[in-house]
Amino acid sequence: MAERLELLIPELRIRARVAALAREIDVDYRGKKLSLLVVLKGASIFAADLMRWITIPFTIDFVAAASYGEGTRSSGKVALSGLDGLDLAGRHVLVVEDILDTGRTSAAILDGLRSREPASLALCTLLRKPTAAALDLPVGYAGFDVPDDFVVGYGMDYAERYRNLRGVHRLIFDIGEGGAGEQKPPPERGQFG
């Protein structure tokens, strides 16, 4: 099964949108104790770019979350690490995600954070799929709404590949003799989020 990439969001659009999100965050959190909680690994590039644009003081922590394993479909089970020992009491916590797909990962992270008594909890995501958009999640900032396709690049991967791409791409698996270009996912996915 051959793979090919189709550009969905070019680098320049991402840069402009990340800068705009940072300006909104600056306004909304000015004078507040802001903590960014970055969801690894997928959000690392987005978070690094976002942090360079934010001008107000903030702290940063990291949490690892996995729900995909080695495939393209969420397993439905979310494994979290890194929440232990976080002191977020009284802080305004902004969880930085690469993509809101099913919303299960973000919901699990938010559930784990509530016991730490933050002043507020919100999500900042680069990408949001239709299923997640319909959920009641505290999304304060969304870079782009995208179709329900499998995407890679700008930190997001398939089996630990494609994270280094500067844009966001639709990953297409060509199947059959003619390579018809249908997006047929392999059995599972290696993307976090």
C-alpha cells in the first residue's frame, strides 16, 4: 500500500494563525498566572511556535497522552503520564494540543487536571475535527477546523514519521492496482492527540 501526501494547510497560513492565537492569548490572560500544559509529542512544534509569539509571562509543563498506538484510529483508551506532581492550584491552565480528533484525550487530561484546583481550564488546539467541534469541551482557541481526514506534519505523525513537515498534510493510502487515491487507513495510527 503506497502512501502520498496532499497539502491541506501551508506553512505560511499556519504561521499567521499561530501569531493571531498568541495575540488573543496575550489579551485574554494579561495580568493572570498562566500555565501552558503541552501535550506531547504532537503539540511540541505548535507549542514552541506559539510560545515564541506570546508576550505575557507564563510557566510551561508537559504531559504525554496516547490513544492511537501504531495506527490511524483511536483505540478509545487514553494513556496519560506527567500529571503527577503538577502544582497548578490557582493558575489559569491552557492545555496546548495538536489536534482535537475524538476529544477523548483532551477530556481525560481535563479530568486529571480538575483535582489540581486550577483557577481556570481551557484548550488551545491547532486543528479541530468535526466530531470534536460538536463536543462540550472548553476550547478557547482553535487554529483551523479540518475535515475528518488523517493528517500529518507540523508535529503530527503516522508511525513516528512526517512530524518534520512544515505544513499540515492529508495522508492518503493508495490501494489497488491503479492506486486510486482513496484514503484507506491502515489498521491503526501512531499519532498522539
